[in-house]
Amino acid sequence: VKTDSADAYLLGELYYKEEFEPFKKRGVQLLNLRYLTRQYESLSKMCVQTKLQFQAVLDQVFPAYKGVFGAMYSGISLRFLSEFPTSYSVLQTPEDTLKARMKELLSSKRGRSEDWINQRVQRLLDAAKQNPFQQTMYASHLINLKVLITLILQYQEHLIELEQNIDALAEEIEEYELIQSIPGIGHKIAATILSEIGEVDRFDHPKKLVAFAGIDPSVFASGKFTATRNRITKRGSRQLRYALVMAVQCGLIRSRNTRLKEFYERKRTEGKPHKVALVACANKLVHWLHAILKSKKLFRLA
């Protein structure tokens, strides 16, 4: 009752019929785009890990600093913290000196008024007074904090450069705008999807693209037994699978993609869990992507 003989028969049939598909070589332009998008993803993860380490050290040195700037990981915030990492260093510095130094760090940026600088300096002084650690006991914390700040700034600089190169390279490809016509798909997601799919001619059917993304249901059978509840295979491109899920989530936020939202609600009404409904939406999205890439036409909600 095992399926070994059936598998052997199918393999033999494939060999004798010689129904092989020719190998289709990837274009250099899309391969370059894929390398850049994967490098961007890798650096983003490293930057996130560095930020977590930075947060852990900051909690032991200057936890009240979090509310000083609206964006704690902005360039001005990190550079200012690198120069004044403790409450003691802030309180020992005259207020006018703090304002002057912040103005110097903002010299390359426009749109920051004197009131903005005064508000931030006042918040900094209030945070320094409320901070439980006036001066850290361990010099190693300060050394580590400055190293982590330097790393975060370098990561941010490299990510900006990569993003610019990705946009410049992707804009030369016609399909880049076609993919963005689907609500919920922005520049980064579109570049990742396009680079991972490559030439759509490699997939003569949407289901092959679904399988390449690894969101097709797995098959588990032995003899007369066939499982009915199977997980997705998660084979193929992990980056494409992640980008598809992100595109679905962005499309569902505020009902940007009404067709996708209706499909999601229908699956939830059928009793499907949230993650199962998301995968079903990603499957639907792949079919749309395959259609617009084949036809070279923009996506339409109606």
C-alpha cells in the first residue's frame, strides 16, 4: 500500500517522455536588484539588533532620555546623546552651551526654529533631573553606549545609500510601477517582490509562482492515508514570502485594498484563523501579481 512504486512509475514516465522544461537564465539587472534588496534586509536586521543592545545600555545609564526627542534614533538625538550621555554631564553644562551645541548639530538641517531647540533643551534638563542615575558607576557602559551609537549611525547611513541605489535600479524596470499599482505595495516591497520573482516567464501558471513563494499547502500521504490539515511548505524564496505577507498587512490596514479586505473578511467568516486568512490573501495576491506582470497592465480595484 506504500506509494514508492507509484513514485517510481512517475519518475520513469518523466524520463522516457522527456517532458523537461528548458532552464531560463536570470537577467543581470534583476539579479543585481535581488542582491541589493537582500543586503538591505540583512543590514536592517543587524540595525534592529544593535538598537536593542543600545536600549538595554541606555536603560542603565540615562533611561529618562527617551522622551527628549520625538525620534530617539534620529541623527541629532544620537549625536547629542553621544556627547552628553549622563545626567551629570547635562547638568554640569550651561544651558546656553547646550542650545549652541544643538544648533551646531542642526546646522545641516533646515526647518528647526529656536523654539524647537529651546523645548528640546528644556526636556533634556527635566529628564536629567528626574533620571535615577546621575552618574553611572561603570565606565564600560559609557564606552559601550558610544560604540553602539556609532554603529547605529553607520547602519542608517548605509541603509539610506542602499535604498537610493535600489530605487534607482528598480525605476529602470517597467514592472516596478505595475506592481505598485496594487494598494498596499510601496517602493521597498515592490522592489523585493520584483527582484525575487525575476522574469515572470519562468512561471507559466500562477500556482507555480505560489509554490516558489512557499505559501502552497504541503502534502502528507502514505498508503491510503492522506492528511487533511497541512501547513504551508515554506520552500522557495523566504524573502518573497515575507514581502507578500507584509504587502497583505499593508493592504488590510485602513482597508487600502478593498478587494483584499473583502476576501480576508470572507475567509474569517468561514471560520479561518487570522494567519490562515493572511496566507490565503497572499495566495490571492500572487495570482494578481502574475496576471499584471503577464499582461503588462495596471491593477484595478473595480
